[in-house]
Amino acid sequence: MSAPLRPAPFPPTMAVQTDPARFTGLRGIAVNEPLARSLGLSPDWLKSDEGLAFLGGQLRLNDVAPVAQAYAGHQFGQFVPQLGDGRAHLLGVLTDCNGREKDIQLKGSGPTPFSRRGDGLAALGPVLREYLVSEAMAALHVPTTRALSAVLTGETVWRDRPQPGAVLARVAASHLRVGTFQYFAVRENSEAIGFLCDMAIARHYPCAREAAHPVRALYDGVVAAQARLIAQWMSLGFIHGVMNTDNMAISGETIDYGPCAFLDSYSAGKVFSSIDRNGRYAYANQPKLAGWNLARLAETLLPLFDPDEDKALDHAQSALGRFLPLYTEAYDDLMRAKLGLSQPHDDDPALIAALLACMETHQLDWTLTFRRLARGENLLDASLSDAMPDDLASWMSRWQARRALDPLSEAESQALMLKSNPAVIARNHRIAEAIEAAETGDFSIFEALLTRITRPFEDDATYERPPEDAQIVRATFCGT
């Protein structure tokens, strides 16, 4: 029926045992069958009444008690010493078919001791958004938490209006965050920080165990993982929307899909989150903010880097200083592949920047621009015979000259571009359509969109189309 689930290995100072709310009107929306099988869980069992009760928080599997984790965090730059899982319950840990430990957590499953006067519930819309976007990211080969299931609770959730309540079951390599370390650092609990380091090394960076300084090696690993992750976000035009330190996972996975969105027309300063009024987490700011978050993590680890404060600071500064070069290298490699280039050239950063400038000037769609380049199409939604503006025409000539310097043949270059540039993403207006229909009880649009976004590199004239003016989604919401 199911894989063995075991308790999360946290002492009482790190997680509080707490049961989900009681829901009597559970109804299944979706079960991620391939993911379930990879976890050793039977999809048929998950769809049964017993499985539905588990996914809705009404049944303890193997009598494992759910817990809510403690953490702190900088929220929009302001430190909050106690946050924690205010609407989430960690059901337990299991080992997947590849021998990797995975957390199973419910979101929207009711209040916990960390709810801070919140109701602990989730509306259907944010649950479907996280399901869709996290699965789209997985299909794009971006490290991410995964959606195992979505269920209706039968309850009404009150936000700006009454909405159907729902619960998401999320799978993660772990739910250790930068904010988890901050919670214990501000309480000067070095023993707890040591425990977290040991756990992070065992789960995510086992090679660090053999290093001369394991905690330093752990931090180096986190820096490198985040550099690669943010480069992937940027190459896909993805905006996380709320890069608080409590939303940065030590594992290097994308976590906490709230007011997230993919770019339509390119704008470096684009913000979707309705609460990001000053653009702190705008698209182009994401690398800088990731570095800022990593600096906050380094602050919590200084005593474990070295008992000598000066030496500890030296290592922290040196390790953090590698973030930008690692990010730039990863970003340049990804962008080169998007342009069909296999080998680096000194002019590549300028070539990439020039394209982005043209895209912003002409408000070109991020995803479709690169896919059109891969297909040899006009970038302005016109026939190839139509003239392009001078700046785009000049860039195209420059790009073709650069391709001539690369060892790939034209066919190889195009093949590289086609596998590096998705045709279909989880577009904002498509998600909005799916949510609007689902709130009336129609999940067919959600199901069709889910099927399409999990095959992102297949051309599709319908799903790859950018929104019409009336369909543009200008703001997204976290749902709390």
C-alpha cells in the first residue's frame, strides 16, 4: 500500500508536534502518479479513501505524528525572529526508490503553534498555482520541491473573498531553510546549529563530511547550489517573487511558490508579487538577493567556520565571494546554449546583454523569442521576409557571425537550442484560467495545462502563445 514513513528527526526545540485541522469534505483533485511511484507509494492507494485521508491530514501513516518546524527569517529585509510553519505539517520522511530521503509536507492543513493568529488554511488558487509551477519547473530540469497531490477540504477559506479550501502535499529533499539556521543563531543555540549542519551534510552534501572543515564545505556547497539554481531561474525568465531567507532551501531546491510567475514580455525590473511594492525581488535583482541571503546564512555559521573570529570571517567572505563568479559562469553557459553556442567567447556577455536590450525595447516575449530563434523564425510575430527594426537586424547579424565561430554545425546548433529553449511554460494567464474554472468545479483546464507543461520542449501553437492584452496577469498573490 505504501512506503515506510518515519518521523522527522527533529528534537522538540526544532519542531512541535501538532495535528492538521479536521476536514470532513475531502475530495481529490490530482495525484502525481510518476512522483508517487518514485517514492514507493501506490497511486491507487493514494486515490483510495484511506490515501485521501492521508493526503488531507486525517490519517497518520505508520502512526507517525506530524510536526511544524521552527524557523526565523528576513522578510523583505526585516528580520523576524520567529516564523515557523504556520499552515504546514511535516507528515514524515521516507526514502525514495533511489535511496534519497524525502520530506512529505502538507500546506494549507490548518493552524499550528506558529500560525501567528492566521487560520493556517490555503485557498484552492494558490494550491493549484504551486502544483502547476513546481511541476513545470521539474519538467524544465530545475531543482524544485514537487507536488504530490492536491485535495479539496470542503471548507471555505476567506481571503479577499470566500474561496474553496485545499491542501497541497509537497515533497522536498528537506525543508531546512536559511531561516532555520537563523532561528537558532539568534537564540545563541550552537548545539542546534551543529545538529542542522550535520543533517544538511548527511542529506544534501555528503562529500562535505570528508572535508578538513565539514561546515565550511557545507557552506561552499550551498553557495554553489544556489548559484546554479538562480542562473536557471534567470535563463527561463522565472520570478520567485518572495526571496525571503525563510524561502531559501539549504538543499538548493526552489521552494515556496507563492506570488511566482514566468515573464511574458521581457522587463529587467518586472515584479508580479502584489506585496513587493518596492521591487526588492524584481527579476533582475534575484542574483543579488540570493547573495544577500547567503551572507545571512554565513553569519549563523561563523562560530563553526573557525573559533578565531577573524579566520571565520575570512572564510565566509572568500566563500561568499565565489557566488557571483559561479552564478555568472552558470548563467553564461545556459544563455550560450539558448543561442546555440557550445564554446565560450569573450564577446558572449555583451552579445547576451544586447539581445536583452532589444527584447526590452520591443517588449518581446521571453520564452517565445528564444524558441523562435531556435526555429529560425522572425522575432516580431511576422514572416521571415518582413523587415526587422535596425537594432534587431544588427543583433541578428552579430549572432550569426558569432555562430560561425562555434564548432557546432548549423544542425547541431539548432538541436542545442531546441533542447535549451522550452516552447511551453506555465504562463500566468493560463494558470489564472485554470484557477478560475476550478473554483467553479471544472478542473479540465487545470488537467490539460498540467499535461502540457510537463512536456515543455514540444511545440504547441496554442499553449506557447503569449497572452492578449486583456489576458495579461499583472499581479500575483501569496494566498496567506
